[in-house]
Amino acid sequence: MEKLLLKPEEAAGMLGLGRAKVYAMVAAGELPSVKLGRRCVRIPIEHLRTWLQERLKQVDCNQQ
């Protein structure tokens, strides 16, 4: 079964980014996330996919 929530480290691996970059993006509100408790941050897999698709569309629009 596929995970519904990813740790920032897992999202970083999927995106090919560093862990610190993902944490910075979450802190800046650039990457959708859910905070569970005081320190537990998770990234919903569906939100990550949607976020990535939106970014890819922006790249396609800029290249045309």
C-alpha cells in the first residue's frame, strides 16, 4: 500500500532535492504540508503530486 503522508526526507528523495531544501520550502509555505503535533511535519503524497504538476505546467508555459 502506498503511503499517504511522507516524511520530508522521503519527499526530498522523490523530488531529487536535499532534506534541508525541502524543510526550507515547507517553512516558507512553498510546499504543502501538514503539521502533526509540535515538530512532526508530513507532506501528503497527493498534494505533492498536485504541487509538482502545477510547477511542470508553469515550465511548459514559460517555454512556449
